[in-house]
Amino acid sequence: MKNLQNTYLISLFLILLFCTGFSENPSITSETIEKKFKPNMPLGTIYTIVPRGLIISIDEAHFFDDCDWNLKESSLDTLNLIAEILKDLPNFCVIEDHIQNRICSDKLENWELSMMRSASIVEYLVKCRSVSQEQLFDIGYGEFMPFRGNVNPEIKGIDNRVDFVIIDYKAKR
């Protein structure tokens, strides 16, 4: 278990290291990217601008049934929209899945389910929508990074969510 946690932390570090400084176009800001996404995203989508870029948070129930990692058919329109916008951006995108502390089975930890969910989204975007694999990263946090308003205090916590983090070119390493 300790080796898995170490591997997990190293993977996170590498993602953060390589996800900075991708776009050098100063006209592509988090604010302009947010305007591209907002008109057609699901109700309840939360947009938060942080130093590393734009976080687009969508309730995981939009994408997955409880304790499952297969994408819902009803979520494909949203993913298709996200794919079309990402293909026009030079920015990296990290897909982060978050699950509150609950047990789905004796054999599957939350962070494992979370990793499979974020990988399902990346797989769909790459294989079915032709988004560049080099542009996407996936990470599953399980219950280890709760929302709880820590970046946007006006919003009550949504701990079961998928975050699409569009990395800002000005983000520092």
C-alpha cells in the first residue's frame, strides 16, 4: 500500500511539473477559456480560477453511475463539447476525479475507482474525439482532496466531482 501511495504522489508531482507553461499565447487566459465553456455546460457546473489555471467542476453523477467507471451515454454530449474546445486550445488539461469517503466494494478502494473514472474520460476524449493524448493527464484523488470551498468559499462542498483543470500558460513551476 505504501508503494502505491508513493507512486501516486510521484505521478501527481510529474503531472504538475509538466503541466505548467504550455501555452505562450497571452490572449488565451483562464477568463477567455471559461467563456468558451460556460454557454453549454451542465447546470451546476462550477468555474474557479486559481494560479494554475481554470478548474471546471462537474458533479460526477453526470458522468458515472454510483460505484461504476463506465461513462454514461447521457454524458457524451458534454464530453464532445469539452473535446471540441480542448482541440482548439494549446493548453494542457488535467482530468481529476474526486469521490467522497465511501466504500463501493471490498476489493476496490476509492482512489482506484477514481483513477479508473478519470482514465475513462481521457480514453474517450483521445479515442473517440481525437484530442491529443499529449494534452491530457488523468488523476484520481478518491477522498483525499475534498472541495469544501477551499478555493471558492461561496460554494458549498461538492466532493463527488470531476474537475477539468485547464492549465494557464502563466502558471509557475
